[in-house]
Amino acid sequence: MAERSTAAVDVADSSGEQSLTAQADQSTADGVAQNRERDTESDEAQGSARTEGSGTVSSPELHSGHKLARRYRLEECVTRLDGFSSWRAVDEKLRRAVGVHILPADHARARSVLAAARSSALLGDPRFVQVLDAVEENDLVYVVHEWLPDATELTTLLATGPLEPYDAYQMVSQVAAAMAAAHREGLAHLRLNPNAVLRTSTGQWRIRGLAVNAALRGVSSDTPQRTDTEAVGALLYAALTQRWPYENDAYGLSGLPKDLGLIPPDQVRAGVHRGLSELAMRALANDGATASRHESPCTTPEELVKAIGEMPRIRPPEPAFTAPPEYQRTTYQQGTYGRPAAHPGVTQPVPTPPPPLQSRTGKALKWAVSALLIAALGLGSWQLADALMERDGKAGDQNQTQTTDGDDKDGRQTRPSKPLAIQGAQEYVAKGDAQAPEDVGKTYDADSSTYWRTKSFYDGPEMKPSFKPGVGIVYDLGSAKQVSSASIGLRFSGDHTTVTLYAADSLSPVGPVDSMRKLGSATTNGDSASVQVGKPVKTQYVLVWFTALPYAPGDQYSGSGYKQAVTDVEFKG
């Protein structure tokens, strides 16, 4: 389960400069904290960082409404772990939201948390979420820090897809520069992950938890600069690929395939910026990894900042052109064209139009219409007489027959079906984990070489409802349309694939599959499936749902097992 917290720690870098902790002998004033942090990372994922034991001290028993220093009113507990708790609170003196970490004064980490918070507050760098107060009072130690209601975690941003090259470049530039400044003052983070990096509404990137996150968890490192540099590289890797650069899944991101090793981002995902891909590898080139193109690895934030400065600057994308509104044509009768402007207070006489068809043009029009009517009547009479004569000549023929199209009982031909354009798609997860949500767009990109894939399952071909009832994608047709059939291209053939179409109520349906209207189903052993809808149904959202998968060998994404991949999907109506 994901836990939520905010944090920081005081760790001197290898340069030998005096730490700011030594200067922090009194608390700072005022307070405010950042939004919740969900921490799903194991300590090993951050390299050489290690965690100290928390002892047996339990978290203080506090509740909503409790006040600290007659000022900070606790509102909501967002983390309770290892003897400490984190809260969203209100600073009643300044009338603003704040965040507060609280732990007993006799906690094994209380001294280090106070020192870390005070040293972080002395840094005063606006690129970090600021520590505003660090106090020991009434057998409690509490740290107050900023709360940024307009900021969004990198974890949330990556849930919808990788960042654009310009956004990823801005992120790594600002985060690396901020960490370099912190290490120059003897401060390290050691728990830098997608939950600790935030983008504000103005596009600025900020880091929370400098010095306090690791102090709360008892995390330390013999090589703090290298640990934080590798963490920045992991952030850039995730921003480019929407994958975590380790085998284990973390922060809502899928890890790399096992036994494949650390491969460059541009080999994980097509279209990744080559320079940023190499930069991520240079920052991650620790513990046996090899830097891209034999460039020297970056082992400190300063080296990473220098490497970013040597890159060609990435320009922001061109703004989208908005077409001007359509020109509204007017006639001179509707405006004042050709007439002098009226003086204020003077009423202009409105000319009375002539009666309809009483002008010279109207009379000519009446004569022309009359002539056309006479000609039409004459032609119609001649055709009627000719038809009657032909019918009388064939009245005795009793063997005359008439045929109609058997496909239409009323004698009208069935209208041929036409392809329906797909406006968007989203993976539907009924139970368990998602498969490859970042690749759903490849199923309707008119390129059969790209595909969305499932993971590899041990049991099959029928999927186990208790574990995974099925996998699939919901497609948006833009508006409600008649759906008569679907053609689905598959990557793997074999015994066997079962696919069913359902009419969904939205792109992210809430109810189970059984609550949706079933349109049709098909089972195939080949590399394509055609599903026919018995009676065309009008719907905007269609779920393509797989409940049986064929056995396929291993590839670069998954091992051998029961799995399937979709190359193309086309709906007709």
C-alpha cells in the first residue's frame, strides 16, 4: 500500500565544507507544507542509501482539531509511520495551510530531524519547499513547512504519459541545479523520487523533503552526491519513457523487463530525444552501468549541471495556431453601408420597400416562372401518354416478373458500412495492474508495426476471473454512432484468443464488465479477429475485452506465457 509523507535530512557532501546543521541552533518562524507524498519506493531503489532502525517509540496520539503552540490546528493526518505522523494543518495566525511532521521528543531520530529541518530552513533556496518552523515543545518535536496547493507531483503528471522533451529538459535542469546548490551547502536529499518533485501552475519545478524526508526515515549514505545524482537520472528516465529504470515497479510506473539490464530511454520508447536519453544514462551510470556513447558518467549534481549546459538548448513547442472566426457576411440592407451616419437625436426615415413582385424585376420573374410551368405541364403530359401506350401494349404478357434485392424486404438496398474514426482510447483495468496504458494509441495509429501488449500470464488460455477477469481498451468514437462490426489485428496466433465488444458509458467506466451491454464476441486462432454486432447499437464508447489469450514465446518486454498484442482496431457502422 502507498504511504504518504513529506520529509528531509542533513548530510554533508564530500567536499569537506562545514554543514549548515552546525549553524542551526534555533528554530525558524511561521509555517506551511506541501501536498501529500505517496512513497512506494524501497530503500534499495535509491542506490547506496540505508535506513536506521526506528526503535520502539510509537507515534504521538493526536487528533484533528489539536493545536500546536496555540497556532497550528491539525486538520488531516496524511502519514503515520515509524513513530512519526505528518499532517495537513492550518496556521491560524497567518490564515494559510501548512504541513506538519510530529514525533515524540524521546524518539531515536528526534535530534536529527530537528537539525535537518533547521539546516534546510537556513538554506532558503526557493527551489525547495521551505521549512518554516522546527520546535521542541511539550515532549513533542514538530516541523512546519510549506503547503503548495497549486503544485502537481511528477507522479501524477506521468500517469497520463511521458513528458514532452521541453518539459523534461526544464525539469532535469531545475532539479539538478537545485541539488547542486544544496550539496554546496552540505545538504543532501537521499529520497529524491517522483513524489518529491512538483510542478507549480507557473511551470516552475520545486523539490520537497530536503534533509527532512531522510531524517524521518533514518536514511543515510556514504556517497550522498552520487545517490542524489542517480536519483535525478532516474527522474529524467521516467519522464522520457514513463518507465522506472529498475526491475521493480514503483510510483505507479512499470519497471524494466527483468534480466534486460539498464537500456537507454530511446530504446525503450520511440521518439525519445537523443540528447536527453544520453544524459539520463550518464546520470544513472553507477554500480556497473555503462555510460551512453562512452561519455564519462556524472556522479555529482555539479557534473550533471555542467553536462546539461553543454547540450543544445531545447526550444519550447510552437504554439498551436487557432483559426480566426468565420467571416460573417452582411448585406447593405442590414447595415448603414452607403448611407450617411445619423446625427445624434435625429431619426432617419426608413424607406418603404415596394410590394412583393411589383417591381420591374419582379414582373420579369413572374413571366419566367409561368413559362417554366407551362413547359413542365406539356412535358409531363407527353410522358404520361407514352407510358400508358406502352403499358397497353404489354398488358397481355402474363409471364412478366419483378425481382427485388433479397437483402432488403422493402426493395431498398442495404447501406454499406463505413469506418468510424477513433478519437481517443484508454486502458480498462477491472482488477489488478494495468498492462501497457502508454501504448493504447498505437492500436489506431494506422501503423501495423506498433502495438499495445498484455503482460505474460502463467495460466491460460482462459483468464482466471479470481485473478484477472480480462484485459482490454475503451475507445472513444467522438459522439454516439451506430456500431455494426469491429476488425482487430493481433500480433500472436495460436489456441486461442477470445474478444468481446461492450458498449461503455464513458472512457473510464466505473462498473464491472457484466453491467455493460454486450455487442458481440469472436474466438480465433489466427492473427486477426472480426466481431459482428447482431443489431447495430448506437454508442460513443466501445470496450474491446479479451478473456482468452494464446501461448507465445518470450520477447524484449515479457517472458513466455499466455499473452496477446493488438496492432490495429477498426470499427464500422
